[in-house]
Amino acid sequence: MGNGYVVYYDVKSSRGNNQNIEIKIKNICSETISNWALKYDAHGEISGLWNGIAYSSETQYIIKRAGYNYEIQLDQEVNFGYCVTGEGLEIPKAFEICSQRTDKAENEYIFSLNVTNDWGNGFTGELKIQNLSAEPIEAWQLNFDTNFTIEDIWNAILVSAEANSYSIANDVTTTPIAANETKTFGFKALKERGVTAEIFNCIVNGVTINENFESLEFLETGLVLTAFAQYN
């Protein structure tokens, strides 16, 4: 068991120096795990990977979400599998989720508000995020303050609302934001008559992955691994 997740390691079949493996990650924390990536020592070379993307350095791997399975909701799980080849194959001793939420620099994005319909004490609008960096913004989240109250939202998810401070995240249609790409989501809001809708104190962040294998430090404690072995 890791920090809010459980890893299940299942040896589906074994023949000589080859094993077919299925791994499941279950979310047991109170928040969604976004843009997940799992790092561990596979003790062999991986091939035929499904439901994931692999980064490797010898036998150490980071398996990253494939795209459609980029998030794990509470009490939900994702799975992936592969064939591993090597001498002295064994169950990995430690797993670690190595994705983390990181604020983007102010010069890496442009954020804009466009009011599409104003009827005095309410309006509909669009919020746009343009990625100015060379890397995609994955599993993005936008934090901002306003002088209006959001009632409804589409093409995004309302994470939290406190007074006029909001945290909004992508849905499956608006992630990732590729380099030089713009993503748009809409909303309906209430405001005082005669007041111009404004947004300020904007911060955009995304979930990044540590792919530097030279600095990987595997957690040897605090993890519980459940393995199911079925040998043919």
C-alpha cells in the first residue's frame, strides 16, 4: 500500500525466462489520481505492453497511463500488462507513483475570459488556456479568484469553490493541452448588475512525471504488495 493506492501484481503465466504479468493500481485516497505513472524494478525486459506507455533504464521502468485511462477515481482501479523476460525473475519489492502536480510558470501559458452572453445579473462565458511551453500540460488544474459566482460548467470539472475562489480541472475532452494549443471550457455565472466580469490571481498547474532514472529512490517501506501467481 502506497500513499493512497494499492498495487496488485499478478503473474498470469510463467514459462522459462518469460512471464505474463498484469498489474492493477487501486485508488484508496480521497482525491483522484491524475496522469498516473508507476515506477519499479521489473527485474527483466518488458515487451508487449498494453494499457500503458513505458520508459526504461535497464530493468527499471516507469509505466505511464495510455491516455484514455489517465485518471483513477476513488475506489476505482486501472490495469496494464506485459511479458517480462529475464533470468531470475522475481516479484518487484517496491512500487511508487511518481507523478506530481506542478505549477506552470507565468510565461508558459495565457489565460483569457470571454463573455458570450450578458443579461445583467448573469452571463455565460468561456475560459481559455493557451499552452506557450514546449511540453504538453497534462491533467491541468486552474485556480483563480472572481467577482462572480459560477452556477454551471461544461468541458471541465469544478474541483472546489470557496466564496469567489475556484479550482477547476480538465475533463476527458480538454486534456492534455499540447504545445501551442488552446483548450476552452464554458460556464454560467451570476453577478451584480453593471459589474464587468473579471478573473484574477490565476494559477495553472499540471501533473508531471519524474523520468530521471538516476535520481529514482524506491520506497522500501510503507507499501503492501499483493501478488497472485498462476503458473501454467
